Amino acid sequence: MDNCEDLIPEWLNFVKGLVDSDDLPLNISRESLQQNKVLKLIKKTLVKKCVELFFEIAENKEDWDKFYEQFGRNIKYGVHEDSANRDKIAELIQYYSTKSGEKMTNFKEYISRMKEGQDKIYYITGDNKKAVENSPFVEGCKKKGLEVLYMTEAIDEYMMQQLKEFEKKKFVCITKGNIDFGESEEEKTRKRKTC
């Protein structure tokens, strides 16, 4: 088949190759083949191999940056679509942040820089990096010494609906109402009095 969505998921549509298998029955209709257990096993194996290859590429930061520039949206789409591999794929995602400068950072690097006692990963969504950098919400977080991830693609919002946490740290959008920054009751009361 030239196009077999049952063989490789849509988020890996940039992967090209040939699958050779002795296990596929040849004397059956295409509809029966699509329901075949062997085909599901091949799909699972292909996805696993692709994710392993992505991690191999990610070992070299320069190669990964080039790859991610081309296929980062697909990786994010994989987090949204592939519930079985979501946590593993999420390790590959990168964003600019308030502390990363001109380089992108991943969730593990973000967690390694978190303040002591911080249990949330803060992010902001917007049209572009410049717009989110100048947001008053970001300024408030910077004053508290909190790092904020800049999510500037449409797929990011859909992805975050599926990805609720990473390594037991919940994701929090700083533009969505009341945010608990881990302040004590004393600090909250003092803050209310000054407003």
C-alpha cells in the first residue's frame, strides 16, 4: 500500500520507508488486512523505533535543533494523538523560556532550574515569542523568579489539553485566572492589602 494509516500514525507522516514482513497473509482482502493483528504489532514497533531514533538524534544538540525545526510540530502532534507514548514523546519537546535566552529548553531542563518548593511548570500561549515575552503575566512571574515557557504554535494549546503533567509537575497556564505561586497565607494577605 502506498498510504496505510493503520501502519504508521499521522503524526509520523514525514517518516518514509519500506516494511517487509513474512507474517502478513497475502490471500485476503485489503479490509481484512487492515484488521490484522500483525499490522497492529508492526505499527507499534514502527512507532517505538521512530521514538528511539528521535532520542538518538537528540543526543547531538545541533542535529536535534535542525530536526526539531523541521518536525517539531509533528512531535507535538504525537503528544496530542499518541496516548501510549505521550510521556516519552514529551521529553523531546522544546520551547523558548524566560531563562533559556536564544536557545530552546525541554521540560527536564526546566525542572532542573525550578525554585525549591516549586511544583508546577508555568507556560504562556500566544501568537509569537515577542508578544508573549512582553506580557504583563510574564513580568509578574519574572519578579517572583519563576521560569515561564513560551508556547507560540496553535498545536501547543491542543497538546496541553492532553499533557496535564510531566514528571509529576502540573502544567499551569499563567493567563488562566488565579494562580497559586506557592505563597504563604501571610504573603497573600499582605498582597491583598496593597491592592
